[in-house]
Amino acid sequence: MVTRVATPGHNGVIEEAIMPEQVASANIGVVGLAVMGSNLARNLASREGNTVAVYNRTYARAVALITEHPEAGFVPSERIEDFVHSRSRRAVASEAGSFSELRNP
């Protein structure tokens, strides 16, 4: 299994890189990137030491967020399974405002 990571490239073109499964680089994740979720992700990313994994049902919203805020260093995932594997810890914040534990299969 691999994780696709979209990053803003030259002239705003989205470039995709493939991350091997063993790379778990985020310490917290946010599911749901509407107004509240994207603001929560940005707030968490601004705190020193945080790398934020982001997932949204529609991947385009995650791409839009990382394009608008490349300084945040988000780790986006296209599939929920990739999102689960992208984090070194298991805490996740949902747009509904709750924190929960996710288990890697």
C-alpha cells in the first residue's frame, strides 16, 4: 500500500508523490475539511511540533487546502486507509469536534 501526497508545485500545478506505507509522518489527523475542519487543521499545523494529516471524502478539498496553505506542511490522503497509515500516533479530530482513536488493521 502507498499514500499519494499532493503538493503545490511550480506555477500552482499540483504534483503527486508516492509515499511508501512505512512512512508515518503526521502526529495528528483531521477528518472533514469544510470551514471548521480546515481551520482546525491550520490551527493545529501552526503549533510547533505538529504535522497534520488531512482527509476529506472529496479529495479535491484536501488538495485545495494544501494549495492555499503550503506553509502548513499537511499530509493529505485520498483514501481513509492511507490516512490511518499516515500518522505516527492514532489521535484524530473530526469536523464534528470529537477526538477518537483509530486502529491500524
